[in-house]
Amino acid sequence: GIQPSGNLHLANYLGAIRNWVKMQETTDGIYCIVDLHALTVPRPPGEIRQATLEMAADLLAIGIDPERSILYVQSQVREHSELAWLLQCTAAYGELQRMTQFKDKREHADIVLYDTDVVPVGDDQRQHLEFTRDVAIRFNSRYGPVLKVPEHRIPEAGARIMDLQHPENKMSKSADSPMGTVLLTDPPADIE
């Protein structure tokens, strides 16, 4: 999944999306625009809806093929919200507090809803996926073998692309300054 929180950039492409396109050849891909996760930051009415449509267009343009993969919007599948409640009841607050993303955004992983085998992500999402695995394992130990425990696939090259102006930070769609980010839709002169 990917948030519709801004324009796609080089790190999004190298860390995840390039692998999504490749994996369509060998796996049953299920790709999601996680619009509910984007609600963690206040936005004007209609902005997330528009950004979701733009993200869908970008993913299709990059090569996500609806004939070979499923591309959907998170909020259109009510089971995401239902499963989030169950996973929240399984997750320990102490574990959540140790996670950078939880401290920053208080997001939850719902990839286990789709019996996911492999999740292609950048290195910055490793901790998020490890937490998902821990919660799925705990859930299964309490309620039986219900959830598949996913593995991560992190690319050998391009797993962590840093901001060009602030190399201590990762490249981000929602960065304050666009000078450190290479957007996929930037004209060649801007990229140079």
C-alpha cells in the first residue's frame, strides 16, 4: 500500500513501486492506495479524494496492470477498519511506543487482511512490517492459525533513498522543501 499524501518520488519508485511492477510477472499482486492512513494529517475536504485519484493514475502509468493485479482504495473495503480494531486489541502499547512510525503517525498495518505472502517495501518500512509480523504471530497464538505472517522483500539497490538537501532524512512525498526530493513527474531540467 501507498498513501496518497503527495506526488511520487524517486525513493517511492526504487524502494517499492518498481518491485510491484516486476512482481506482477511472478505473483498475484494486490496493491492498495491507503487513503485511511492519510487521514492522520489534517487536510481540506476533498483533498484526499483527489490525491487518491491522482495516485491511482500514477500507479497505472508506471505499470501496475489491472489485468494482472488488483489495485484498490483502502476505504472501499470495510474489512480494513474492522480488522484494524481486532489488531489494535492484539497489539501491546509498549511495542507501539518503540516504533518510530507509531510515535509519528499512529498508523496500523492491515496487510494481513489479504493473506499476503511477500510485501515489497523500502528499508524504511522494515520496522513497520516486523511489527505486523509480531502482531499476526500473537493473534494466531491466541486464536489459532488465522492470519498469514508476511515476509518482506527489500531491494538490494535503492532500499533507502535519502533527501538530497537533508541526507539525515529519507526522501518524502510530504517534505517541507521540494529541493531534496526528485518527483517522478519532474521535468528533466528540474531533476538535473
